[in-house]
Amino acid sequence: MINYNEWVVNKNYRDAFLREHFCRRENYDIGIDEVSTHGGGSSFDRLTYSGRAAKMDTNSRWRYFLENTFYRDLFADRELQYLSQEIFGHISGTEVLYDRFHGIEGK
């Protein structure tokens, strides 16, 4: 598995992954700023950021669903809260989701 959030922001993570799984000694990040044209590009930004994908604020996309009751109610599940933190780490601003349900244990 690849942790997308880490992959996007951490070249060392990408380098280590490519070394470990593909025996790549060097990573030139070819294509790191490209947006796939399949399906019309990003579901949020289409091809607007083609050639500069690193400028997309993908870690804030959860905000688009903040007023969606179904989405917000998912965070009432303490196990989901815990797993989200374990897998993705802290994502700035998401406290509003956790705070709604008095946070997660151990936070």
C-alpha cells in the first residue's frame, strides 16, 4: 500500500518506497506534477493543475463534504477516528470532525 498523503508531500517516502519495491536507486519524480487525463483529470480540479499537480491542496478536500451529514456521521465511529489517525496521521483542520464527538481516545 501507498499512503497517498505521505507520497504527495514527502520525497524521502517516495524514494524509500521505490527502492524497497522496485529496486530503484534514484527517483527523479518524473510525472510528479502531472494530472492524469484518464477520466478527465482530477475529480475536484479536472486538468486545471496539469503540470503543477503539487499545487493542488489534496489534504483539504475533506472540507468539500463538511456539510454532508452522511460524511460527518462516519466520524462518530471511534474506531474509524483511530484508524484515520493511525493511517494518515494528523490532517490539519480535521479536529472539527473529531471534536464533534469529543475527540478520539489517546488524542
